[in-house]
Amino acid sequence: MPLKKSLRSERSENFFQLVYDITKTIPEGRVTTYGAIARCIGSPGASRMVGWALNNSHTSTGYIPAHRVVNRNGILTGKYHFRHPELMQELLESEGTLVIDDQVIDFEKKFWDPCSNLI
């Protein structure tokens, strides 16, 4: 039993690292989605797990710009996982991404597809 748990933990760590590696490549002033990251790493149904990984990103070494990842509609659904709920918007706006009512304005123009840009 401990071996299975260890393997599961190792897979999760690898998944999380893949999420972090992709998130680190999102250009300043652009955003991507949980689903786009999940598709890019070959797990199209794992959008929520991408969110869990990003929620845990503060424990990783190095800077991970988790504020650049939003839901498929451009909404800041992860904002409550930051030190204060306004921080995600503040970080995005400091990079030139306008947010109104928790939604990225011009989402289609700001969207960055990791699969198209990394492969």
C-alpha cells in the first residue's frame, strides 16, 4: 500500500511540475486557462487539478505567475487563493491586462495558448 501511495504522490508532483513549467512561460500581459494548460500536458480533463497545482504553487521554488491563469471565460476564479482577493487583479493590471468585475477584458486578444506557443 505505501508503494501505491508513493507512486500516486510522485505522479502528482510530476503533474504539478509540468503545470509550473508551462505557467512560467506565459508572457507578461497575457493569460491562459486551466483547460489550456491541462490539454497541453496531455490531460484534457484535468483543469481542476491544474487549479490545485497552482493553488499549491507557493510551495515551489522560483516564481510561478499563477495570476496569469484564469477560467475558460476569462474570469479570475482563482483570486481567493492569493494573499488577498484583489491581488490577482492587481498583478494582471500591473502587466497591462484590464480586469472589470473579475473578468479579463479583451480575453480573446490576451489569451495565450501554451500548446501553440511551446510546441
